[in-house]
Amino acid sequence: MATTLDKKELTPRSAEEERLIALRKRDTRRKWFWRIAGYVVILGTWQWFSSNVFNSRIVPGPIQIVEVFPDLWNSGRFAESYAATLTRIGISFGLSFLFGALLGVATQIRWVAGFFKDSITIGLVSPGLVWALTGLVIWGFEPQGWIFAIFLTTFALVTVNVAEGIQALPKDLIDMSRAFGVTTWRRQREIVIPFLAPFIFTALRFGFSIAWKVTVLTEVFSSNAGIGFEMRVASQLFRMDEFWAWALSFFVFALTLEKLVLQRYERKFFRWREEVSH
Amino acid sequence: MATPVGSAPMQGSRLRRAFTSPVTARILFPFAVIAVWYLIYYTIDSRIFPTPVEVLEFMWEEITLTSGVRYSSVATNLYGQFGISILRLTAGFLIATTIGTLLGLAMGLWKSVDAFFHDWVMAILAMPALVWALALSIIFGFGHTAPVLTVILAGVPFVIVNVREGVRNTPKELIDMAKSFEVPQEKITRHVLLPSLMPFFFAGMRYAYSIGWKGLVIAEVFGSQVGMGWTIKFWYDAHRAKGVIGYALFFIIFAVTLEKVVFDPLARRTFKWRPALNAYQLAEGDFGAVSQEGFLLEEDEIDQDIEVTGMEGRSHDG
């Protein structure tokens, strides 16, 4: 049985369609041309500046930085530092995410929302440096110090994102469940949490994007292992190529985790939603 | 526990109602913080950890200039340090806005320029300010250069991304129509392009300013001998917890004041409608760049005892 779809495929493309496809192809080609041109020009300028304007020890070029990688890799400090930093992120951001998300859900209760309102504002606007140094001066190198700092810098962002979901809750569903005497607990589990799921995911992604930065910052001041520690040591020894190798490797690692893994998973997880929303 | 249909939650006495109101909760918050502070004070065994009273005394001495601490010949006291930081921040911010607007316009108008810079702008946006602070202070040593450059690098991607989005967001039909009615270009720019660009431009500046400030204090720790960042490091190096916490509170007061007294009213006046996207949704960026509008309930709403507030005026994506 020939459906309309089949027919459409059989009919030859009109001249207009051909023209559009050609145009689109040309656009893609142009875009890639300029993109690659951007990489070449910017990396080239960087390399040129490093060898002609600045001392290449102080401003290493991209080639130098790449050359340092094998040495760092072989030194065995790579695995150790990554493990230290990731453990820190795991523990402190885990706590902060849990608290932040619960607080976000709890903003349905207006008393709780009022109570924590100012703490959210403060958490969003105050710099991570402040918490890092405060935690350090109170607890020294002990774990409480960095847990304190990472927790206070990230929980507000998680809460804000979850609370944004709470504000978008389908009011009619809530009202109906109330009218039919559904218990508060069941309402949370069956209406609120499923509705919030995408917001919680976004909160996780945004929170992580800040958590790794703050973690590295606290390590600069208060640790003897980790990426931040290695960065500080390298910069104190004026080994800027090593400094950039550490910084860029973790930068790429964190971005990959954030954009590729979390974002892709988010999309996969909520594919059903998109179909509904259109 | 099932709530009966139509039960009135405020049957209790006036006192109970007053206690359960969100405003009371908000007032209670600082007291809770002080309570937790004392809890930490009595549980940890630290000789340097101060009580809130000690910190407040320290802050008061700093404000009234009676502490007797003379930081340096350039900036002797709190006000001097703040002044230098604000000057640096403003300089960096102005440069970042200029560069960001030009580049953002170019990227919004021409696809080739956009393809050329896009990945690099995103990379700079996601780079921690700490990396700039450390690298630049090694390159330029102590002085104004490293802190100001850190502000620029931390802030400029936010301006670029927002201005670009603003240009793209301009309704094309309006421009087409204006053109077909032979409206002069200058008028199109003034009445179509600028109004639709403004909210985005403003959002970009706001993020650039607050992110720039967070970067600045880090840069001042490593690449400067004056400024707010340097001052908190000074107290940290001196192992005076009350100094660190006192200055931390100064930072927070400054940041909150900036946000509530300067940016919020400006934002309300500059554009009545919010841009559909904030910098975060475009490219997940840095601390606190998420808009706080629409979060929780506004003060005047809190006073009302309506159980569910309406959703009017709250824009959401999708």
C-alpha cells in the first residue's frame, strides 16, 4: 500500500528543493571553514606571542604545553591528583546537591521558603574565595574546611534550579490531588518529583560546573594533593607549561563530563518529554 | 496525613499565624545562623575561632577606623582597599563591555565571525577565574594589570554571548517590514534593533559585573598587594580568623547590596520583559549567573495567606 510518505520519496526533487539542499551544504562547508580558520589563527597567534613577545617559560605556547603531557602522565601524579580532586567533588558536591535539591522541593512550604530566602541570595552572590578562606581559617586542612566551602558555594544554585521547577508545577494537578484527598507524601512522589526531574538534572549540571571550579580553588589554599595543589606548585616554581597542562587537562575533563555525559544522559532520559511538549 | 477539602489553615490564634508566616521565618534566619555559629564555637577546639560578637566588634573598628591597622601606603584602610578594587572592577568592566558588545554584534550579524570565535568564547566562559588569576599574576607580577585582565577575561564572554543572542532575537519580520516601507536604517536601528537588544545587553553586563568581581578578588590574592582580595588574604596569613570572617561578611554585604540596590531596580526599569534566555541557558557558566527573578516569592506576595500563588508574570522556557 503506497502511503503518502512513499510517494513523496519517489517523486523527483523539484529544482527549488535541490537549490535549498545545495545552499545548506554550502552553509555547512563555510561554517567549518571559518571554524577551522579560527582554531588556526588563534592557536597560531598564541604560539607566536609565546615565542616572540613573552618569555616562552612564562607564556608557553600550545605546542610546549602538549609536549609536557607525556612527562606528567609518566610521573604517576596524574591518577593520584585526579583521584584526590574527584573524591573531594564527590563528597562535598554530593552533600550540597542532596541538601540543595531537598531544600528546593521544600520551598513548596512557604515558611521554609521564607526562612532560606536570604541564604539563597547570599549563596548566589558571594565569591567562592570567601568560603574557601573562611573554612580554612576555622578548620585548617581538615575535610570540614573544604566541605564547608564547596557546600556553601554550590547549594544555592541547585536550590534555585529546583525551585524554578516548583514554580512551574502544574497547579491544576496539585489542586485536583488535594481535592481528592491524596496524601502530601504521595503527591510529592507521584506528581512533584516526576515533574521536577528535568529541573533536578539541570541543577546537577549547573551545580557541577561550579563545584569543580570551587574545589580546585580550595585545593590551591588548603591541601597537599589534587589538581589545584599541582597548579599552585607549578606556578610557584614558574613551570608554566606544567601549570597549563594541569589546568587544561582538568578543564577538558570537567567539560566533557558536564557537556557530553550529563547533557547526553539528560536528553536520553527525557526524550519522552519532548514529544509531549510539541 | 490527608488534608480535608477546603479546610482553612489559619484558624489558630493571631500569635500562631504570626509565627507561621514566611516573614517571621525570614527574620528568624539570622538568629539561626548565630545559633549555629555558637554551636560550632563550643564544639570545635580552636583557639582562634571567634564569636559573632568579636567579629562584629572587628568590623565596627574597621568601619570607624579605630582598629589601628594600617594596611599599606597606597590604601591604608577598608575604604581605600574597597576603592581600589572598585576602580579595577570598573576599568575591567568597561573594557569587557566594549569588546564584548563589538564582538557580540559581529557574531550575531555574520555567521562566519560566529563560527570563527564560537568555540573560543565558550572555552573562556567555562575557564575558572583561578586559572586566569594565577597565570596572569605570573606574567605581569604585582600591580593593576593582572586583576584588571582577570576581570575582562571573566566578564567578556557573558557580554558576547548575550549581545549575540540579542541580535539573533530581533524579530526579522519587523525589520523586513520596515525595509519594505522604506524606513531609514537609522530609525530601524533605534526603534527595532536596540529595544530588542537592550534586555540581553543588560543581562550580559550584569553577569559580567558580578562574575568579574568574583574573579577580581581571586586575582588580588595572587597578583596584587592592595585591594579587597589582598586584604582577606592578609588576615588569613596573619591567622586572625575574625579578620577573615569579618572581611568575608564585608564581601557578602557588598555583593548583596550591589545586587539588590543597583541591579534589581535597574533591571526592573530597563526592561519590563525578561529575555527568554539567560547566559546560563546558553552556556552553563560561572557562579551565580542564574537570574534570581521568579525565585521564591516576592515580599509582597509572602504577606498574603493565599495557599497557591498564581503563575502570572513568570516566564519559563518551553
